[in-house]
Amino acid sequence: MRTATVLTLVSLALLAIPLVAPAYYVTLMLPFMAYGVVLLGLNLLFGYTGLVSFGHALFIGIGAYTGAVLTSRFGVRQMELILPAAALAAAVVAAPVGALCVRYVKIYFGMLTLAFGMVFYTFLLKFYKLTGGDEGMRMLRPSLLGSEWAGFSKTAYLVGPYYYFSLAVLVLATLLMWRIVRSPFGLCLKTIRENQVKAESLGVSVPLYRWYAFMVSAVYAAVGGALLATPTGNVDPTLAYWTHSGNIVFMVLLGGFSSFFGPLLGAFVFIFLQDTVMSVFPYWRLIFGAVLAFIVIFAPGGLMGLFARPRPVEVSRG
Amino acid sequence: MILEARGVRKLYGAYVALDGVSLSIREGEFVSIIGPNGAGKSTLINVLTGMLAPSAGSVRFKGKDIGGIGMVALTRLGMARSFQLVQIFPELTVLESLQAAVISRLGGGARIFASLAGDGRIRADALEVATLFNLADKAHVLTRELPQGDKKLLDVASAFALRPEIILLDEPTSGVSTADKHAVMEILVGAAKRIGLRAIIQVEHDMDIVFGYSDRIIALHQGKVLADATPAQIEADAQVMDMVVGRRHTPHPNAPHPNAPHP
């Protein structure tokens, strides 16, 4: 019941924010919602399946570049087409990449995802004609629900229609993920996280289920990536750089990976903390590094772990 | 003949773990594999469950060669196993652990948007197995919070939840207090009847259990089958008793009579 109350209050707040908050803070909510979608997917892999990807920015990049290429090269402006296209592009790339990565666990899985992320980053950087190289590409304002929102200034568009569109995508992504983690499939993923040998002895095909989880998380990351590109208006290779992958892992840890809503809280706190710290102190990574160290050592359950009973985190897991 | 091994050799480098093991398991049998440490029992179990491919020889389950095909494929064929060192899902509940096995048996684990809570069949099936193993009142307990004996039971119960035709139990009563061992075996044999198991193979050190429940005992020594006979015949064989059992066996007062009826 407490969860239901909190969710209702949060939903009302999310609906009301554009009406009451200054435009600047409303625009900060946009990356929060985009990252929220990314992290729901990442945590299916991390929190539920027990695999830490250090290359997931690859799929954010694919989503963002899909949006940029479609809007600025092909004149496709409908967000309702861009999001499925981003999901499809991510699935096409994730299918072979995932098939290779899921054969490995722990650090080897992490390093292999990192390696693929770096390959894609270099591709974006070097294939200038297709990707615009280090300058990247423009992501033109997409149409929403069939309207160009032509009368809206850039800010009015972002804090109005685009905000609510992003919110709708986030809510839909959350509901779907809520179903996924409570499905027979979700239970199979948890058995893999908990005990791979036992899972296999019960007939759970570990590599196959890991691959499914990888695919779902890649699709989520690409949808989030496409959402992320619009407020920036420009996409560039740093979206796929490994530090970006590190940031999203940090967000998950910050919020708490053992909780369904932990990653969303992590994204929210990360975005607003980064904004606050950057405005007063140029070395924001110094602060964030300290925060990360503090969390890992003293609050392994993340911020959610401070509210809820945390799942004990083992220093090494078999 | 349900399960048959012929001339199985397993080498680890130059070390010969199994040296020409042949055995066969027939319908309705409860077979115990015994032997001192290093005799090759664990290797044999791993070869029989398709986890290890034999270096030479063959293993056939229901006539199909299963050498090294892996546990996942073998569960589909109808074989399940439990482990010597208890294997559980620490952060899942008892019910969830059993549900995982039921999902695996029924198929459809890839239905990503289906509701697990809304699936009455998976739940009923899991609860039925929980009841057979006296775990029903602990259905919603996290398995890491179970006492050791219940963890062991759950490990075995989840293998039973696959409703296999044959089950391999690697020391089903290790880590269980002496007082509880027979109770565990009674639960196990009762569940086997209910589920309609065609055969049980166990590796066991406790000779009361071995002699009390087996139709047949296979004694391994240095990777070879030293004896393959009924408990009564093994007891009469001074050499085997000496080399494998290590002492003259005196039946436990509470143990059922050897060759007592079982599945």
C-alpha cells in the first residue's frame, strides 16, 4: 500500500511539473525520463539477470543516431516511427553482439560489452559521411501524435508536448517491464542470477535466457537514446563512449539495482545532482566518484536500499 | 533398461577417474553407488547426467546417447539431479524455486509478458511438490532463511518438480542430522511414488541409508566397478565390505528391512 501511495504521488507530481516548475527544471526532467527508460532495460540485465554491461551506451547511441539519421537525412519526423525504428536497429545489432557476450560472465561479459561499445564509438567517429564524425548530426524536432507543434518555441515544445510524450513512453516502458519481471521469463532470469548451475539442472537454458534479457535491455536503451536526442538537438559519438556506459551503471547503483524503481530514482538523482554540482564546482566527477565509493562501501542497496529492506550484496557472487 | 553405461572411461590428463565402468539401471530400481573418496562417484554422476562427456565408452538414456549433452537437454529427456553441496536460489522463495522447475517442465519460460502470479497451473503444481516435501507452510520463505535440512529437501524437491522419469541424487542426506536422515528418505521415497519415478540413483556415504533403501548397490573402487549386487550379497562379500564400506555393516535399529518394498 505504501508503494501504491508513493507511486500515485509521484505520478501526480510528474503530471504537474510542467505546470508549476520553472522551464529550466522541466527540461532537466527530459533526460531523466529518457535515462529512466534506458535504466529499466539495463537493470533487467544487471539486477535481475546478474550481468553488468559496460557497453550499454552502444545502444543509447544506436537509438539517438537512428533518430538523427531519420529526421535529418530521410525526412522522417514522426516520433511514433522513430522509436520503433530505434528499437529495431538496436535489436539487429544486439542479436549477434549479445550472442557473443552472453557466453561470458562477470568481468569477461563486462569487458566484451565494453569492447563492442568502443568499436561502435570508433565507427561513429570515423564513418564521417554517414555519422558526421566527431561533430555528430542534428536531431531535428520530431513530430508528436501527427503534429509538428509548429507554433511552439523550442522550449515550449520541450516543456509541453515533448515532456508529456516522454512521460507516456516512460510509463509504458515501466508497465511493460513490471510485467516482464513478474513473468515466468522474469523468474527464469532470477534463477540464473541466483545460481547458474542449479538453473541449468532445472532445464533453464542459461545462454538463451541471457540473450533474451540482453535483447530486451538493448531495445530499452535505444528507445531511451532516441528520447534523449531531441532535447539536445544534436547527437555525437560521446553518446556511445564508455564513460557514458559507466554513467548509466552508476545511476543504477545510485538508485539501487535490487529494487524495481531503484534505477529510476538513480536517474533522477543523478541528473539533478549533476546539474547542481556542475553549477558550483567544475570537477563534478570528483564529487560523483566520492558518492560512488560511498554507495558501494556503505549503501550497496543504493538509495532505495535506505528505504526498503535491501537484498544483501555479496562481495563476490558465484 | 532406462540408463546404461558401457565401458565408460574418463581421464583428467593422465589421471584415470573412471576406468571402464559398465552399469545398467532398470525400471523401478533404487540403486546406490558407493565407494571411498576418490573412487570416481562424482565423475560417474557427472557423466551419467551428461555434464561430462566420457573419454571412451557410451552412456545411453532410454536408448539415446547422452554423452556430454548437458543438463538442460537431459532434463527435456526426463532426467533430473540434485547436488551433494546444496544448490538453491538464495533470494527466491521456496515457491518460486519450485515454480522455476515447473515452468521449465511445461515450457513457455520465454513468455515475457505473461503473468506468473496469474498462472494457476504453475502455482498449483509447485505447491503440490512443496506439500510432498513438507515445505508447503514455508512456500513464501526465502530459501536462504531455511534451515539446512530444508535447503537440502528443496534442492531435491525442485528436481522432483521436473517430474523426471529418473533422478540422480548426489548424497541426498549429507548435511542432514542423523536423526533426520530416515525422515528425509521416507519423504523422498514417498514423493518418488507419487510422481511415478521409474528409477532412482543415489550416491551415498551413510551405509544405513544405502543398505536400508537400495535394491542394488554398485561399489566403485579406483574408477572400476568392484561389485554390483543386492545389499544382502554385498553384505556377504567380505572383500567389498572391507574395501568400500570400511566396516562391517550393522543395520540401524530404525532402518527398514533391506529389500523393503519401494517404488
